Amino acid sequence: MNGPVVALLALLTGFLAGAVFAFVGVPIPAPPQLAGLLGIVGIYLGFRTVEYLGVGLDLLESLGV
């Protein structure tokens, strides 16, 4: 499957899961406010930026593991 199809399926799956949580009256296992959601997006964007720039540190190698 290509990227857009996988993204659409992920969105649909998340939507259905959220609907089920609301239907059975259970709080969602995600930040309930916009600030929490933006924090998750920030983590993802930071990860992708460091990956794109090609910088990083192999932590396990640095620890000798």
C-alpha cells in the first residue's frame, strides 16, 4: 500500500476507535485537549527533522551495549 492509503486507513481506524470509546463511555487514551495533541505532533516533527538532517547519536553504542 502507498503512503496516502495507509494514512487514510490510520485516520479511519482512529476515528472508529474514538467512536467506540465514546459509545461505551470510556475516556480516550489520548490527550483530550489541543495542547496535548500538538505536543504529540511536535514530538513527531522533531523526530523527522533530526532524521532529515542526518544528525544523531547511537545511545546503545555510546553506552557500550
